Amino acid sequence: MWKAIKYILIFYAFQIIGVIPTFFLGSVKESSLLIGLLFSSVLFIVYVLLKKETRPQPGSFTVRPWTILLPCIFVWLAFLLPEFRIIETLDLPDTVFEDIDTESFYSVQGVFAIGILGPIAEELLFRGVVLDSLLHWDRIEGRPWLAVILSAVLFSLAHMNPAQLPATLSMGLFFGWLCYRTGSLLPGIVLHVFNNSLPCIAGMVSAEESRYETMADYFGSPWTEDIAIALSLIVCIECLVVVVGMVDRHFPLKRSACIEYGGTLGDGEGEPPK
């Protein structure tokens, strides 16, 4: 557990180190922030990959069959509408983006900083170092489901933004479960990059600022919104059933070795590490 907390603090330290030089660039605050995020993500990725204690095994970046990624993407796409409804209903305060002009995020720099490098760094940390250390924590040894939940909670808290809580918690649970069962970081990296890149790319493509303040405004009426959410939930559940079936078939869980099997220690092929 202390190892998990230590590396989360190191992650924050790299973010601070990455942002400091941008204050001397004399550019816009938001643009400087993107440059800082790019720099800090690269630093942390290199640090984790070079350090023996945290370096994932080569099999952690592959998954077979790779076709399991397709239903995972559909699960996440179908979950977006219900997720937006939850966020809109809870109306939690936005403590991070409320006072920031996100216009600069919809750029090539935004795609690389927020959509690609940021997710890779976070997956190496939370589904790599943090989840792996929790799986080996003696207080919850033999209860991998608890390790996945705790890693998801830490992932949510690390964002320090209540408005993002529904998204980060659901991401942490789904990505953590996939990492534990497949023994690979790849599904989480692909889904995380997909999740973060999509808004940046959509903002680049769309020249007009969104005129919709609520989901009901977008769909035209509350009942059409409800139908769309219901259909999305059906698709999400059906795709999730497919994912669970593929995981059970290709990555059978060996109860007698549940701690060593999964996390960053697996080989991405459904076999415990040698």
C-alpha cells in the first residue's frame, strides 16, 4: 500500500517539475499547462520503464486475442450516455476545469498531452504499479477484487475533481478488472487513450461552440433522451457480457494463484507468469 502511495506522490512531483519550466515561456496559461503535462508525462513514463522496481514485463503490453479490445471499446462507447446522465444528475462541483479555458485542449498538443501521453502515464501508474502493489498487500491478499476497487478509488481521488468522480471511478474499476484478468496493460491504455482523445479530436473537428447545455437540449426532449440512454445501457450490458465471456474463455482465473496471476505480472496470454 505504501508503495502505491509513494509512486502516486512521485507522479505528482513529476507533474510539478513538468509545469515549472512553462512559467518562463511567456505563453498563455492553458498552453503552458499542456506543455507541462506533455513534459511531465514523458518524464514519468521514462522513469517507470527504466526503474527495475516498476518496469512492467514485456507481456504487459500485449494481449491475445487482440479482438477482445473491440467489444471493450463498444462497452465504453455505450456507457458514455448513461455516464453523462449520472454526471448531470449529481451536478458535482468542477474544481479543476471551471476556471480554465479549455479551448487550447482541442489541438494537436491537447491530443498528445491529454489524449495519449497522459493516459499512458496514468495506466503505468494505477493499473501497473498501484494495482500490482495492492495485489501483493498482505492485508488484502487473496482478495483481488478489493485491490481493484482500492486502485479505482485512488485513481479517482488522484484527479482531485468531484465532477470527474463518476467517470474516473467507472474507468478505474473496468480498466483494473481487465488488467488483473488479462495480465496486460494494453486494454486499459487503449481505452484510456480512446476516452481522452475523443473529446480533443471532436473539439478540433467542430468549429462551433456547443449550444447544448443539457442532454435534453441535445436530444430535443427528455423522453428521447431516456430512450437513447436505455438503448445505450442495453448495448453496454450486451457488450460487457461478450467481454466477460471472452475473458473467461481466454484468461481462465486460477484461484490457487490469484495474487501472482494478473496485474503487470502476466504475459497477456492467459497464463500465470513464469
